[in-house]
Amino acid sequence: RLQVIVCCTELAEDEDIPGIVVQWLRNYFSRCTHEDAELNETRLRALLAMHQDPSAGKRQIDPWARLQEYGARLPESSPRDLAFALASRLEEAARGQESEVFTCEEIVQNGRLAPGMAAVVRRDPESTGLHVFIYEHKSIV
């Protein structure tokens, strides 16, 4: 639905479409709350980039090979949905240049998972999906 918001404006070819969406959402929430809206713009832009990437989502990839490219690994007996969820999460972290919450270190550096990272995986009770959270291992044990 975010594409509809953007299509309501006249766009130049070099227009920052995610920037328009971020500003629209900031204005919308500010009007609703009568306060300046605080948005995590980096995270929002990463989500918008994932939405705009036609190859995002459940692609026909080998998730174990993708994990190996990042320098991450799971036991081969791991379910495919777990491997896919972790590979997708690492792609999201790389696209958004996301930082780990405790160390503020980028999760993916030069295309590789930063040393010492660990994943916490939680099944979404509302769906069949998995939520993957990436933290520095020493910070969570």
C-alpha cells in the first residue's frame, strides 16, 4: 500500500521515494499524536528497500549457501524455513547497514556476518513465520 502513497505525488526521476514515504508517515503520526513523531528512519528505509526489491521474500535460493556466503552456518539438519529466515534476516541487516543493539557494531560488514554474533529465533504466534533477532553472543549469555 505504500506505493499508493508515493503515486499520489509528482515524482522526478531522481526522487527519493523512501524519503517521501518516511516524511509522509512522520507527518501522519505527528498529526495523530499532536507531537513530533520519532521514527527509526534507518529501519523504516530498510523495510521500504525490502518492499521495493522484487526478489525479496521467499525466493528459490539455497539458504545454506547464502548463509555460507555471510560466514554463518546452521546444522544441515536444520529446517529449511529456519535457514531461509536467517538468510533473509542477514540480507535485511546488510541492506539496512543495521547495527547490533548492544555493541552498535554493524551486523554485516563487507558482506560477512560480524564475528561473535548469534541469532535468537522466535516463531510468530500469529503466523507460520519466524522472527530472527541478531545480537552479539556475549551480550545475551
